[in-house]
Amino acid sequence: MYPYKGYNWRGISWQYIFEKLTTYLYQDLANGTGEDPLLKQKVDANELGLKTGRGFFDWGGGGDAGKQIVADRDKALLELLKKDQEQ
């Protein structure tokens, strides 16, 4: 289930754009260059993860709840960066 959890955290729309670029750029480097049909279905349905409150997971309607999840994530990442810089 991991890649889909990551898609939700980053934002499905970002992941879809990234996948389009890699499909184009890596078509000569790998055999699997097709679109992810499940990802396309989510984008088409405007189920973009935290941004819209629904994606591969239900984020409780998005909006303020989604903003708080992102703020908590960013705070945790910044704390890790600070600890890393101290070492």
C-alpha cells in the first residue's frame, strides 16, 4: 500500500504530473512506461489526497484538517533537519 500512502501525503496531482514526466523521460530506459490507471482515475475524480480531503484515503474532508496534517508533517521534518544539522 506504500506508494499510494505516499501519493496522498505529497498530493496526488503532484504525483500524476511526476508520473507523466517520467513516462516521457524514461520511456527508453524501462519497459513499464504506461500510466497508472488507478492514479489517473483519482485525478479525474478530483480525489487529490490532502488537497481535496480524499484520495486513496479519506482525510476527513480536507480543508483545515488537511492543512493541520501538512503543518504537523512539516514541523516533524524541520525538527529532524535541525537534529541532523546539530550532529
